Amino acid sequence: MHDLILKFKCEKVIDWPKVKIFVDKELLRTIHFTQESTIVIIPFDFSSGLHRLEIEHFGKSPRGTLVEDGKVVGDTRFTIESISIDQVEFPRWLMWHCQFVANWSGFAKPKDFPDVIHKSSTVGPNGSWILDFGTPFIEWALDSKKIYNDDFQQVISTEEHHGMTFDINYKLNSDDRTVINKIKQMINKND
């Protein structure tokens, strides 16, 4: 069993946001937020492979958005500040692979609002915020970093760690080093 940990920051106009959290189309939790910051911990048995996290914002009415002079000045919304599996936090670049698809039932879709929003962790309209990920998470995240950097044509570099030289196609950052240190700690615990 693993812990899926989600940290939310919420704003309200009339009511707090309400969400349903799904993994692989299985409803894990329904939440009606009651404060600005909320941490949700959901035990879940992740099998190896690809998974889809979906956070559905629902129940927001048109009264949940305040507009003055054509500008939004208040909104019932939430931001997904972080996602972790077993205390290993998803790096920000990985969360950029998300998408949000609004559900405009009962609302007038704003002019020029895109059908899909990418790279946003803030959700205002009703709809689904979606992030695909894999498990085992650490291995999948490192493989995804390679693909992510290939997509953005990063320069191949060479790095040296503990006297060993590696040709890699991305430069390790502080998030990578944190993950590597956590792996080392887990290995040392099992020895």
C-alpha cells in the first residue's frame, strides 16, 4: 500500500471548492474544502505501470466567480501545490505535463477560452485536471525527465558523481539529487 499525498491551496467566493479524486477512473475521495490549505492523504495500492490521476472540480455555480468591469476579481478555485507518493514529491516539471479540460455545462464558455489548458496547477471552472504518471514512481520520473528534456532539445552533457562519469541528456538538478538521496536512504534501511 502506498500513500498518495496531495496538497491544495483553496480560495472561495460563496462556497469552497469541491473535488472528486480518481486514479485510473476509480473514485478514491470526494472532498468539500473548508479552509485555504488542505493536505489529503489517500492510501492506494499502485500496481506497476502507467496511471492517471484526475481531480474533478464540480458543483461550482456562476456565483462562484466575481467579475467587475469584465475582469475576474474573485474566484472559487484551487491550486494543486504538490503531489507525492510515499513522501517522494513530484517535481514541478513533471506536473507541467498536466492538462485541464473544463466542463461548461450550465455556464457560458468565455470567448477564446481554450478547450484544453496545459501546464497549470490552478483550477477555477468545473472540469477535470489530469496528470498521467507511472510506478514505480522514481524510475518512471527519471525516465520521464529524459523524454521531457528530449522534447525541449536539451544539450547532452557529462556529469561526474562519486568518481564515475556519466553521459546523460540532462543535468541533474536539486530535485533529482533529493530523489537519489531518498533512494540511497531506502536502500541503506534495507541492508
